[in-house]
Amino acid sequence: MLFRSTDDDSHRYEELLQSVVGEMKGAPLDRTRLNHALAELYALDWFETIDYQLIERGNETGLLFHFKRKSWGPNYVRIGVNLEDDFAGNSRYNLAGRLIMTEVNRLGAEWTTDAQIGDQPKLASEFYQPLSVGHPYFVAPHFDFGMRNLEVLDNNQQIAKYRVRQLQGGLDVGRELATWGELRMGIQRGTGSSRVLIGDPTLPSERYRTGGYFTRFAYDSLDNVYFPKRGQQLTVQWNAEREDIGADRNLNKVY
């Protein structure tokens, strides 16, 4: 079985196509296997459509592919607003934005940056770099900076509110598991501080350091990101804070 692609858009992704369906070359057409391979390509969320048709040239039979790239990419911006009010004089708001830059290089790297202003300001960025075309292994350096409020309670009564500030960076390595999951591990370090925002000003402020390893397994078979009707989702993570990486104490946590 031969593989061919048409038009400039499809030629652009020929290397990616060969990496996914190349093992089928020279074998009888297996539509189930082919559709599964094309589902992996479609899961990249780069394309509006992926079509193919059988062709014959002389004594050879092959497939002609056509890729239609999303007309609104390859970079995307998403905006969100969060408002909270307890009807007792306390209200919160956050305005968030996400910039997603896809196909940053020929290997299909993706750069995601989140920014948020309001009660919990935040700035975070991750550069997701596959190690080869069409293969599941990747590296992902990242950092995040954020601030949040932490309430201190005594018998369900607030006695103080702290403002917590944290900066953290790390490097992850991992493997995509087809279209349904991901296995990721990495090392990260960070610093943070807290100060009294509301309450007794003599209460102690604190500076702290974090550092250690983590391993995370994620499973996701939901049929829609925003309004799923069926499927399951599971994430399990182990964090290992270690003093030799820079943390203030040794700590293991699974959640």
C-alpha cells in the first residue's frame, strides 16, 4: 500500500503522517487500524478535517490523504472571568487569559502561557517539546508565579488572613499514552513567603522553600472538554519534597 498526500497543507504534514501510518505500508488495508491512527492525528487538535481515499496507479494501490488545517490557528487566545460574592460584604473576582501557540517548530512543540489578574494574580508558562515527529516522548520546562489568600480559622471564626506568594520552576519528562492518557515525572524548585493581610500584625510572617520530584499519571476518556456526556477522568500524583533539592523538609504526598 502506497501513501500520498495532496496540496501544500497536506505535504506539510507528510512526515507526521508517515510516523503514524508508516508501519502499515506494504500490508493489506486495515480500516480499523487506519481509523485509529487518524484519530491520534485528529487528537492533536490541529485539523478541521482529515480525509483519505483509495487510489490505484499501475499495479499499486495506495491512499491519498488530505489535511485541512484549522482556519483559526495555529495560535489561540482564551478568556475567562470568575466572580464570587457571599452576600455579606465579601466579593472576589479574577480575569484570566490563556495564549496557546501550536506548531512552534517542526516537531510540533506547543507553548502555553496563562495570566490572571484579580484576587489571585498568576503568571505561568510551559513549553511542551516532543522529542521526535509523531512519537510520544516529550520534555516540558515550566514556571509559575502566583499570589493567593489563606484564611486562619479558630472554631470556624476567621482570626487572620495571610497573603501567600510563590514562585516555582521545573523540568518535566513524559510519555503520551495514545489519545487517553499521559505519564509525566519531573523535578521542581520554588520559593514562597506569607504575610498578614488582615489580623494581628504581630502574627509571624514566613519564608519557605520547596523542591523535589513528582510523578503523575492522567487518564481521560471524556468525549468533550467542556460539556462531557460520557467517559472517565482520573489523575494520580506523588510529590516528594526533598531537602537535598532545596526544600525546607522531607515530605511525601499522594493525591
